[in-house]
Amino acid sequence: MKTKFISLALSLGLCSTLTYAKPAEYTIVHGGGIDDTFLEIKDQKRIYNVYCQELCGNWFLEDPNSGGEQIDPKYVGRKVLADFKLEVNKGRIVGPAENEKLYFFKSLKLLNKK
């Protein structure tokens, strides 16, 4: 019984480790928002729109045309180390449905290179 419990605990630990994505490097393409800010980031394969949820820092400027914010141009083309996940909205973002799946940052770090 004890070995079954240890085996189960080890396999659960391995599964959670294997399903957790490591942060990867992306390039900032665009960003902004009215109620909630997002970044459009890309890797070599895809472009992602990921909601900041207060992880983007003070990277946005007021946009008088939209009444919202746009990414400060000095950040466009900059590299970030990011981890994000596709999750159900659950009311975090105004506009999309409660059950709509959106990308949310889990970690985000601005890198010193372009």
C-alpha cells in the first residue's frame, strides 16, 4: 500500500512537471487596450494576443484616439521572456464571454536585447 501511494505521488509530480510550459522568448509586436491591456507577441511560428493582468509593467501610453492605451513605441520589437496559458475568461476581461478562452500571462520579463 505504501509503495502504491509513493508511486502515485511520484507520477502526479512528474505529470505536473511535464505539462508545465517553461518560459520562452518572444518579440513584442503591438499592445494596448481600453479596459484591459494585452501584448501581441510572436515567436518563429505564431502570433499570440496575451492579456497582461498587471504583469506588463508601465509599458503603455495614453491613446487619445481610442480613449485607451497603446504600447509605448520603444517596446515594439523588444524581446520578452514569457509564460502564458489559455484559460477561461471567468470575468477577468471586459467584453469576451465568461466562458471564452483567452491567453493570460503567468510570468513576463523584459529582456535587454532587441
